[in-house]
Amino acid sequence: MKSFRNKAAAAAAAAVMAFTLAPAPTANAGWGNILGGAIQAAGQYQKADEAMKHYDNDGREEFFGKMKAQYGVNNDPYLNARLDDIMENLTDSVGAVDPTIYEKPYNYFINTDNSFNAFCSLGHNMSVNTGMFNLVANDDEIAVVLAHEMGHGQKEHVRKGLKGRLNAVLAGTVIAGATGIDAIGNILVNNIDAVHVTKPNEWEADNLAFEYITHSQYNPGACAAIWQRVMDKYGSGSSDFVGDIFNPSDHPSHKERRDNYAKKLKEYSGGKVELIFSDKAALIKVNGKDFVTPAADDVMGGNERACFIAGNLAAAYHNGSAGEAYSDGETLYFGEQPVMGVYPGDPSLDELVSSLNKIR
């Protein structure tokens, strides 16, 4: 987001230069001037509300164009095909929980920033950083991040936060003369990355993301896995990572979010599957018994990989497909559910089959 902020600062400066600015009235200005300034400010706030409503509804395609112009577009066909597939799947899964999504389907594009982030703005307009595809191991984890952002969109968290940011800008300086919807739209798009989303909003979006993912084809363990991946890369705090959904210091820490998702995964399994995290690899317990502590593979650390294995086991219990464990080729199955392959450092397939059948 640092490069975004540089772009936003430059664009904001250009926008300010395009207007004649009137300084806020001082204590020496006299009651007439003060009252006039108050009336002018009130008019600005009304215009701001009108602009917000416009860009959140009928003008959302126009705002989408402003976002593309502000942040740049990555037209890589492979990345865009992946994003199309993820968004199509997530639209259906959100729709299973909240059918209002079909009244305002999400617009989305990949921007050119190489940091790890995604954000949702007015009018269900979303942008995904190119850097998201560089850090994240698979589409399941990307889907969790985007489901989180869609949770913000469905609950209008960003609109409310952006309104507060816009009012703060207008409170500092009243723009004189004609300040139409287009001008306020420029201010809005320049302040997308300055929106403050509260800690309760973050928890709500996190929990909605889990619900959306469990109505999709994606592994529910990916919810905990993405935060484990972030921890492996950036540490366990909340202020050591850039981006709208990770940045503010009063937000949940990465560890808190991972552990919240692990708890929800246990609940999803009916209490059957539990993750016990350690520094390097998590122990997966089934029915209160130790099952496996998976090794790292070529892409994931042991803790992250354990989240996916636990997600497969939890899905089998939740969906009623759990049954006899067996191996088929190089894969462990639990009834109809594929659970895991075997990597160096893992128990053998025969050992895993025997262990799971004893404790299932």
C-alpha cells in the first residue's frame, strides 16, 4: 500500500490544485462569516452524501473506472482467469448465505501493486494486488482473503468508513465553488486506502468469510492456513503488515485470527477435529486422539499444511461423508473425502490409514 499512498498523495494534491480553497473561518472572522462557513460546510457534507450514494449504486461503474485509473490494471490472462474462477465460485457461496449479492454483483480487477493486499470499495468494486498471487500458495487461500473483503462489502463496512474519512477531509478545508459529484469522487478514490475499518468489523468479516468458504468448493482449513502463511512471512502481530485488512494496530493479530478460524473449524467438524499449533508443525487430533503432525512440503510449512489436512477431515465429518480410511495411490481417503498425500517426514500411508481407522 506504500506505493498506493504515494499515488494517492500525488493525485490528491492535483485534485486540491484544481479547486480554489477557502480557509476555515477563524475566531476573529465575525458571526456572519462563521455562519456562512458553517452553511457552506453543511452543503459540502450534503454533496458528499449524495456522491457516496451515487457511487455506491447507479454510479458504481464510473467509480470502478476511477479505481482502475488510480491503481493501474494488470491484464495478465492467466491471473485474470484464476480471479474470474474464484469470484464466480465466491459469488455463488455468498449468495447461498446472502442473496442480496445478486442485486449488486461485484466488479473486480487486478491492480499492478506487488504487495500482498486486496480491498473492497464503494459499489461492491474490488481490487486485488498482483502481489496476492505471488505470496499465496493456492486459490483456496486467495478465496479466503476475497471472501473477507466481500464480507466487508455485504455489511457496508467500507462505505461507512469511507464516509467518515471524507467528512474528516471536508472538515479540515471547505472546497469553494462548484464541487460536483465527479470532484468528490476523485477525493473518495484518493482516500480508499485511508478508510478505517473497526476491530468488530474485522471480526465480522472474518467470520463471514468462514461461512462463505464453507458454502463453496474451497477447503475450510484455508481460513486458518492463510493467516499461518502470513505469520510465517511477517510474524504474529497486527501492525507489521501492510494492507487494509491487516494494517491497523487495534485490529486482531494474525495469531488471533488463525486461532479463531481453527476454533471455528473444530466447531464445523462437530468437535471431532482439532489443531494444536507449535512453532513448526501442528498436531491434528481426531476424536480427542493424536492423529498426525504433518511435515512441511515444497510449498507450505507444517502448520499451514496441517490446516488443510484438518479442513479435509472436518469437511468429511460435517458433510457426513466420513467413513473407513483407506489409501488410493498416494492419497489418504476418509470415506469419500481425500485427506492428504504423503511427504518425506510424514508417517506412511499404511500407518495413517491404521491410525485414522482406530480413532475415527
